Amino acid sequence: MKTIALLLAVPALASCTAGDAPPAAEAPLHGRLLTLDTHLDTPMHFERAGWNFADRHELATDLSQLDIPRMKDGNLDGGFFAIYTEQGSLTAEGYAAALAHARKRSDEIDRMVADNAGVIGAARTADDARRLNKEGKLIAFKSMENSYPLGLDLSLLKEFYERGVRLAGPVHGLNNQFADSATDKPKWNGLSPLGRQWVAEMNRLGIVIDASHSSDATFDQLLALSKYPILLSHSSLRSAHDHPRNLDEGRLKALAAKGGAMCISTIYMSEMNMSPERAKLFGEYEHIGEMTPEAQAELTHQWRELDKSEQMWAADFEDYMTMVLRAIEVGGVDHICFGADWDGGGGLPGIADISALPKVTERLKQAGYSDADLEKMWSGNILRVLAAQGKVSD
């Protein structure tokens, strides 16, 4: 989830079972693919009173876009559940608070998996993902959005590796001790000296580097310094909308040349309509985990009422697919994946929650892409990048 301070600062910013499935040969194509999303902000909902990831939630009455029943509706097999931490002060106190938050969020992801062990399992490797898929289980990787909680102590990366984190980005919406953000004024002109050490430690441990939210200079340096391919977990094309949060086509080609992949998001395909009323609601949404069920329901009601008079993004499913097809044209089928930013500001008319994913596959098939191409883009490229990482060497 993105903080209200950031949103105002940027220019735009289980206990669930499925019915009997038909034989694989008869199932719709999307249901036969192994599908992953590289950036799921849903863990912010895991601490909500009265909210359960195993229950079905409706967009009309709940702000979440992802739960186990809707994962099955949309045939999303799993993805990277984000440990997101708001950027705070670069002080000992700020680092300590951020670390406590990140540990708590990691524990909440673990509890979700344990509570729904019959239908979802924790994954650490590409082989884990394939095994869980063969077992008929959903797949839960962990990622870290913003390495700010590490403070100045890079040894903490090992702790989060042991907690299961396999994808991490150095920075979020504001510059920090590691790097410049895409949506802040340059401080380091890319990576800081500590950020360069962060890259080396990420490579040593075998954690995939996530360049989403990084400035252009930071991206360039991550790509140059990393010994292994990198990902962008949730980014859009700058040619679709000229915003610093988006990746330009030249850098997408450079990413592909180094074996990486860009996972296409639904955000920043237009200016973000952050009206004062929407800003107020976002501020409350940041603390939805602390609200009573009644307060959560009232927040949702106000949000949906505002949606009737103003949309947050001036884009829809058709615009999204135009961007996806252009990204594939530029980067190639071996270097595109999906990370829509569910529960973190993503979603558009026509692709409002996870259940809409089969429409993407249908449109790609209509555009002439083969089943093998689709398998690569929905999971193969992600698992290839994950498998290419180095191994921890103590």
C-alpha cells in the first residue's frame, strides 16, 4: 500500500474449496497456465478485525481486491506477498520502528499461510512453486517493498532471507539510505555507497532485485552492478504515460538484454486524481488494520460513493492491454510478466480485481501469442529469474 504522504507528494501518483475442475485438456487456457503476480499488497488486510483471507469479499462492500476465492475465480495461482514499509526518517528511531513493522508484517503473512495450509503453501524457490501447483495449492512467496527497515545493518537481509523473502527493492516513494526514488529529487544520483553494498549482499544471498520505484539512475546502476537478472515487480511503460515512476522503452530493452523482466502494472497510466476527499480516504485506508469492522465498512462506503463521481485513474482495461501489447513488442515474450499492484492502488475499470485476469489471457491469445508465450509471461519468466540467482554462501 502506498502512503498518503507519498500520494500527495508525487506528480500523479483456508477454509475454502473449489468445485470439481474439468480435465486439464478441457479447461479454459488461463486455468491451465501457472499464473503468478509479483506484487500483492494484500498483507495490509491480514490484521483487520473481522477480515479473513479465506472468505470471499465483494468490491462493493470491501476495498480488498484479492482473497482465496477470487484467486480461484481469476485462476491466479499465487505470487509475492509484499512486506511494505512506509518511508520514515533516516534515524535510529525511524529504522527501529520500520524494522518492527516489517517483522510484524512478515509474521502476518506466515499466519495467513498457516491458517489456510490446506489450500496455500509458502514458496522459497521456483521448484517450490511448481510443486505446490502440482499439488493443487496456491503459492505464497514473500517480497520486501522498500529496504528502509534494514537501517544501516545489511546483515538483516539474511534474517529476511531466512523469513522467506526472495524479492526486494531498495527504495519506495522517497529517497532513503540506499537509493534515489523515482518520485523524489536526486540525493545520491542513483545508489548510495551503502546501496551498492546492498546489491552485493542481495546477489550473495540469492534474493531477486526489484527495481520498481527506483529512479532512472538507480535502475541503471542496479542493472549494471547485479550479477544476476533483475525484475520490476509492478511498473508501467513511460510511453503509455510520461511519469517518472514508469519505465522508458530504452530501459526495457536494456533490462531484456540482461535477462530481466518487467511485470506490468495497472498504475500510472494517467495522472492520479488525488482530490482532497480521496487523499483523506487514503489516509484512513493506511490504518484500516486498526479499524473496527464498522469503521472499515464506513470507509468502504465513502470510497465507493466517491468512485461514482470521480475515478482515481483515467484509464481502463483497453488502455491497459494496449500498454501490455506494446511492452511485449519492445521487451519480447521472454521479458514480460505481471504485477498489477493489487490492494496497493492498482485496478482499473474492466480489470478491477483479480477475477478479471482471464480476460488478459484471452486478449493476448487473440493477438497471436502462443500458449508457450503465455506460460512464460504469466510465470515462466519470473521463475527463470528467481532460479538464476546465486546461492547464499556463508
